[in-house]
Amino acid sequence: MVEVTRRFKKGWMKLRIAEIVKETHDTKTFFFVDDEEGGRAFDYTAGQYLTFRFDELGQRPIARSYTMSSSPCEADYVAVTVKKIQGGQASSYFLDFSKVGDVLRARGPIGRFCYEPDKDKGHLAMVAAGSGVTPFVSMLREYANALGSPGTPQRMTLLVAYRSTQDLISWPVLTKCDKIAGVRLITTLSREQVPGFWSGRIDQALLEKAFAGEYSKTTFMTCGPQEMMDLTATFLREQGVPEAQIKMESYDN
């Protein structure tokens, strides 16, 4: 077996914004290329994140981490999807002031919140709320078209909660993946009742409805508000799911 050397840059990179796409009223996706060489500066695994450093947003430099919503198998760029948080200096900068051509400092890839084919089950179940969906967008982009191939899950299920239909982050990507055999998308709205969507926050009843009978043969990954992740993990433990099959990822505001 030939070992492939991963491309990456050590330390802080200079990444240039090549494109900005509006996702919702308070969320945008930012596409970056290497400011020095063009293209993508590094290789990464779906689910990893970048840490951005901002030296002029406050009295001291601040750093914020954002999971890449792009996929390693896509074109030669990386993308992060940022939701504006009230009082959030970094997210406010991204949403209100950044523009195409700006150069930001970032380091990465970082993180182990990834699908591990040698350890994880064939069914990958992802539970998310709001902008916590971003690592799963990356994983769907990476694996959905190759399910069952070496190094990929056999099946993927995403249970994601949004407030309303005005908050559907990465919706075109998700609905496209939902049409692929082996992929199941379940979307629940906490503040609206709309045909075609489930209704309510993610709770034990919704988790049972989504995953009943799947517990022993599934690896579960959850990302979003801490309360939602804790509830999900507690529920899964009560169903007898081993700790090795439960993965959680916190995120910065």
C-alpha cells in the first residue's frame, strides 16, 4: 500500500476570500484559497476545522474556530459556514464587514471529529442543530456519492433541527444528498409547523422516532448547542449505545 503524504502548511496561513454565498438571513459561506499560491493550502478530513485569528477586533487578539463545510473531494478551496451570533465579534466581522479579496490568518486543519472507517459502524447517524450542521455537510459532500466504498459508511442519516424555514443552512446541499440511495435527511423545525418537516426541538421522542432499532449498529455523531448534545448522548447511553459509538463536537460562537 502506497502511503500518501498529506499537504499542509505549518503555523498561521494567509487565506484569501474567493467567494461569499448567502445561506440565510444570518449565515454565509466563505470560500478561501491560499493567498500565496492559490488553490487549497492543505489536505484535511471531513469534520475538521480551521482556527482564525483576528488582531484588530478587540483590545487583544481573538481566535475563533469554524468547521469546514466544504469537502476534501471537491474543488481546490476550503469553505466555512458562519452564523452571526449576537455579541460575537468574529461572526459579526464575517457577516457584516468581510468581502471578496480579504486575507485572513488561519491555522489548521484541526480536530478528530471525523468518520473513522476502521473503528466506526457502517451506519453513520448525525444529530445537529443550527450551525452545528456544518461538519455533517462536509461529511455528506465527502461520502454520500461513494457509500459502501472502502473508507466510507454504508449508510448516512442526518437529523437536524432549525428554527424555521428561514434558517435552513446549506439546504440545497442537504436536499441534493437526500436523493442519494443510502442517505436519509430528517429536518425538524422548532418554531414552525410546515408540511414535509418534523416539528419540535430534538428531544428523546424525536431521537427514538428517528433511530429506533438502529442503536447497536450505528455510530452517532452530534454537534450543536451543548444542551442538545448532552441530551442526545444521555438518551443513547440509556439505549445501551457504547461510549465508543457516541461522538460530540462543541463549537465556538
